[in-house]
Amino acid sequence: RKRLAALAASMAVLLVLAGCTPGKGGGAGGAGPSGLGESADQIIKARGLTPDDVTAALKTYVPSGKYDEFVMFSSGGHSGQVLVIGVPSMRILKIIGVFTPEPWQGWGYSDETREILKQGSIDGKEITWADTHHPALSETNGEYDGQWLFINDKSGGRVAVIDLRDFETKQIVKNPLFINDHGSTFVTPNTEYVIEGSQYSVPLGWEYAPLEQYKEKYRGLLTLYKFDREKGRIDLEKSFSIELPPYWQDLADAGKGESEGWLFLNSLNAEMATGSGVQGQPFFEAGTAGRDMDYLHIVNWKKAEELVRAGKFETIKGMRVIRLDTAAKEGVLFLAPEPKSPHGVDVAPRGDYIVVSGKLDPHVTIYSFKKIQENIAKGNFDRDEFGVPVLKFQDVMEAQVELGLGPLHTQFDDKGYAYTSLFLDSAVARWTLGPPYNNEGGWKLVGKIPVHYNVGHIAMPEGDTAKPAGKYLVSLNKWSIDRFLNVGPLLPQNFQLIDVSQPGDKMQLLYDMPIGMAEPHYAQIIRADRLKAWEVYPEVGWNPGTQSKDPNAVEPGKERVERHGNEVHVYMTAIRSHYTPEKVQVKKGDKVIWHITNIERARDATHGFALPGYNIQLSLEPGETQTFSFVADRSGTFTYYCTEFCSALHLEMAGYFLVEP
Ligand code: K7E
Ligand code: RUQ
Ligand code: CUA
């Protein structure tokens, strides 16, 4: 509160100085209560700042040693990583190695992290990149709980699990039934399941089938991965999938509150165009935009759980699958028409409304969960050619709001507003939800703010949960064109921070943040006080893979090198500013299994470990134990050294690795 008061006071002064409060006689030399007056005025003039610039600066500046109120977890797009960013300062706090090796964190160089990356192999091939789209924070009662983060790989149909105690990836799961995904990841309100929906239909298991057999063999799929909080892992044996018609499934969201127990998933290409239908014509012209309506998929996952318990599934490639005809017959799957080429589907905070954006329709369409239920109960539906019940658009639609061109994704605040990105307009629209969020009508466009440029997702603090926090909006813009200094033909994307704390059409653009890393798609923003990460590992000798003490942890005084036949085991410690031992000698052809424990307890006393020539780079955080192994197949003299400047004697933190011919 004190900080806020101080901010308000200095803001008032600066506003006066910047000449935006007429009649107050500011100007050069007019010192306010903060005593900042004159110098601030000089800075404002020298830098040519406008009053809006000055307020924006005051709203985003976080002084040295002070912390941000929110933390944004952003997908790193096709870098395969996750970015952690403070809001409102927009300072990058961390880049988490997920699907792609990341040398700073030693991600992909130790045995444990290599093993996790290998879990993501496809048909035995190690994949070293991913196209991450949608991070999902774990939830309890529909609110973020700050414990876990999940993220998908659209390109490979994979899902990763990140533990927010140490911000490290713990698991990668490859879906055995489809080769790509998109409605992923999303969680059910108590993180019972992590959801992954397919995108481009393929035969299950991506087996070969000619495109002529599209309708018979090609399918969509929705996978519900059971998340075991105790173990912190997805349990594949308790997971299951639901087979879907071969419409191209798109984004998904989980019901909450009133609609808890349901999932919503939209689709494009209800035409089932295959690219071969009209010779030489791309999908877009030949097919996918040919019909006026695609389908919102409405899935009762609690019912699906019952069917699985009752044994009404088939096991395909190790995955339990509720087949399409069962899902259609037994009340698991329903469809509702949605305006053409829909993209985002977002469930309102109470779970009562489902907002769908059609890229080629200037409206957002709002479905009422209550109406969906009533019409399902009455049996008021037709069926599609796969036998899936299709509800009638007019019966389940609650409202349509005209917002502008290219609506994509929607978020919510704490004041009854919804916000939707407009890709073609390069703008974000604010509109009112209907009752009970807003009892003066609702369903009205309130205002728009232009963004630079081509916005995809937007992210708001807890803006997709049961309790949105409002205040800020980050617009994740795909193009930045002229916003930044020229860095060549590949331009960074632009995260724009917008203040949405004022009502009506008042929204203020505060800050441009270039994202020098792939296309991020989606981000989630959590209240910083919900995160309870460790400052150092709980015990010396900690293995982050098991989150427990490692049996190979090395205690000071017990460092050693042991030979067993042609296997050499190294037990090493690291502390400022030396490794023990400082010499390791093996014979060419030996298998080397090397354990290092950082025995530091001081916060931030991280040591690195580089072994050039053998492609080893570790990050050993205080207390951490890591193991790496390799065959010493090149004789010679190698130096190992610490890659973190840890003390004045950091350069002396080194040793010799000798491989005798
Ligand atoms: Cu709109 Cu993959 Cu969420 Cu990109 S998707 S924007
Ligand atoms: S050394 S402080 Cu290369 Cu200057 Cu790092
Ligand atoms: Cu340890 Cu530098």
C-alpha cells in the first residue's frame, strides 16, 4: 500500500509536469511533494515523452529489488521451451528447457534429463524440437494452484509436465494414437486430467491409409491423461481417449463450475476436405471454408470415465479408447454448429457460457451450457453421418456479439468483461458478458484497443480460471514490423502489456516486449504469491528427477574414483571454488559414470560443469546431484571447468580428464 501511495504521488507530480492537468501550473521548476519535480521534468522533455508515456512508465517500472505482482508462463513456440516473465515489468525471469536441449540448465546433457527428452521419442527417433502452443497451470477448484505446468507439442502430439517447485521438466508423454495435437494442454478444474486434443485427422496410430478412405479410416481424438499429483506424473495406464469424427479438431477448454465434468473442443474442416478433392486447390479454397458451419464438440468426460470403468473401450497401442460409435450412442459426445472456421473456445468463469470465435465471422458466438443440457435432456438433436448427436444452433446459442475482423481468443476479468483478440483488425475488443456477470444487458462491444500487429492469443491474470484477477492484459502479437530496431528479416514477436483496470473503453497500452524466441501462441498469468518454488534443493544430494535424495549423492570427504572392470565411477563434489577430485584418469574405451554433487547451501551458488569434446554441460544448483555417462572413446587430455562465474576463484574451478591411449 505504501508503494502504491508513493507511486500515485509521484505519478500525480509527473502528470502535472507533463502538462496533462490544466490549471495546476506545473512546468519546469515546479517541485512536488516527492521533490522529483525538476529533474523528472527535464527527463521527460529530453526524451520527448508524452503524458501517456509517463503514466505507462510509472505503471510498469519495478524498482531494483522489488518484485512483480504476477508471473506469466509463456509458450516458447517452436523453440520447444517455456518462458517465465514478470508482469507488469515484462522482465524475463527464466527460459525453461522442455522439449529441446537447453545448455544453461544442463537440460539434455545429464543422464536424467536425456532420459526425459528420450521419453518424447517418436518411433524410436529422438526429436530435438517441438512446437509448443498452450501452457496450462494446474488448478484446484478451477483456480491456479501454482504446483505444476503442462505444455503441448503440436508438431509431435506430445505433452510435458513441469514441476513448479524447481521449474524443471519432469516428464514428456508421446501420444501413441496421433502424430500432432492442438487442443492441448488444458486441465480439468482439479487437474484430474490433462487434456490433449488432436488437430489434423489421421488414422489412429498414424498408420497408412489412402486419402480416399478419409471418412472410414481417418479420425480425430481427445486424450485425457490422468495426472497423479502424488507422483507428479501423468499415469498412462489410467489415461484414456475418445475417438472423434475426422473433422479437424482445434482448441479445447474444460468446463468448470456449472459445466464441470464437460469439455469443449471446436473444429474446422467439417467438409472433411483432404486437399485432393479439388485438384490443385489448397484446403482453404477447396474445402475448409466451404460450409457456413463447423462443429463445437461437447464432451461429457465424467460419463466417459464411467464407460471406461464399465469396460466399454478398446485398447489400441496401449491406450484405452472409447470408440466413436460408443461415444455417440452413450451420451459422451455431442456437436453444435459453430460459425465458420472457428478457432478459440473459452469457458466463462462460472462455466455457464462457452465463447467461440470464428476467424471468418466478425462475431463471437456464446453458447449457454444450460441450453445445451436442456436440449440434450429433451433429445432435441439430429445426427451427423457418424451418428453423433448434433444440437440445433438456435437452441443452444445464447448470443452473438459483433466485435470486428478475425476474432480468435477470449479471456475474462473480474468485472464482467470478456476480451477477444481480433487478428485481422490487429486489436483487442472488450465486451460485456450477459447476466449474472452484468445485469445491464450485456453482450455488447465496449471498446477496442489497437495492437501491433496480428494478435493471436491474449493472456490476463488468471483470465481463464474461475476467479480472474483482471488489471492487465498481454497481447501476444505475431508481427512487430516497425516496433523495434531492425535485426534483419526475422523479426521478434511483440508482447504488449495493456492496462485494463479502468472501466468502459479506457484501455492503455503500457509496454512493448520483443520476444526473441519463436512464436509463443498462448501464455497464462498467475498471481506471484501462489508460486512456492524452492530457493535451494531441500537436501544436499538431491536428484531433481526423483525429487528425493540420490543414492549416488557424494558427501564431502568421500569423493573417489572407482574402477569396476572397464567401468569407471567418479564421485565428485563441487563447492566454491573447486571440484574434488581435480584429476580423473581413465583408459580409452572405458565407460565413465560420473556423479557430481554441489554441496553448497547458499542461495544462487550454482556451479556448472563443462566437459568439452564429450558434449557435457551441467547446471548444478545448490544441493543438486547429477549423473552423466559416456564411453571415453577419444584418448587425450581434456579440461573440465565450471561454467558459472561462482566466485573470485571461479577460473580456478577446473580439472583434467585424462584418457590414456
Ligand atoms: Cu491461436 Cu495454437 Cu492457440 Cu496460435 S493457436 S494463436
Ligand atoms: S571471463 S567474467 Cu571470459 Cu571475463 Cu567471464
Ligand atoms: Cu563454480 Cu564457477
